[in-house]
Amino acid sequence: MNTLTQLIDTYAEKLLQAAKTAQKQAYAPYSEFRVGAALLLADGEIVNGCNVENASYGATVCAERVAVWSAVAAGKLSPQNPPKALAVTALPCALCLQVLSEFAGADLPVLVAAADGAEGGYRLFYLGDLLPQVFRLK
Ligand code: THU
């Protein structure tokens, strides 16, 4: 284990637990697929999100985007206080990766809770591996 993964391991359990707690809040009567996300910010604050579905299916919002939008709306997430890591109970979709890339760099650790007993109970990815090319206006 290198220094970076050791550092991630120090907050992994707490962050994954926050994502699993947020998962319980999911409103997913249509898919019955509940997702929880927990965003760790540079200042140490953790902001949660869960998926919120809608009868007009396209209006559904994913857990990761709810976390990002909640954090921005609460005045907690900004370019001055960017995300330090994300924990989520399922692999993030490409739309959420694009939204995360607005505020975080390719080196953002993304901890995905593993159902299969992976070491530490999660799989570690980096934002740049999951979304190598980011859409930018400039
Ligand atoms: N979902 C998320 O919350 N995050 C993702 O990154 C992928 C999908 C939700 C949306 C929908 O409520 C359910 O999972 C099934 O697609």
C-alpha cells in the first residue's frame, strides 16, 4: 500500500458509512435501486446525497449529483473548498462524473462500496480513470 492509499484508508470507513446511511434515504420507488453518496470536502466536511426518482423518469437525479448540488447550495462546496474524495454505493454514471469534474480533478479518489468483499469493503478508482476526457467550454 503506498502513501496515498494509506491516506485514503484513514477516512474510507467513515466516508463509506456515510454513503450507506445516505442510501437509506433514497427515494427510488420506480427502479427500487437505492444509491447513497458521500462527498468529503477539503475542509473535512462530509455532504451526503441519495437518488431521488420521479414519475417523469427523466427528472430523476442521481445520488452523486444530489450530493454535489446540496454541498453547493449549502455554501460548502466551492473552488476554494473542493471535494477531497467521494464514496458511493454504486459506480457513478457518466453524467455524474462530468458534474464531479466541474469541481474536482482527475486525482479525486472515488471509493465504490463493494458487495463482493473486496479488501477494505470498497474498490478505489480515480475520477480521471472513470472519465478520462471531460467536456469543457474552454
Ligand atoms: N443512479 C444514481 O443514483 N447514481 C448513478 O451514478 C447511477 C444511477 C440512480 C438513478 C436511478 O434512480 C437509479 O439509480 C437507477 O438508474
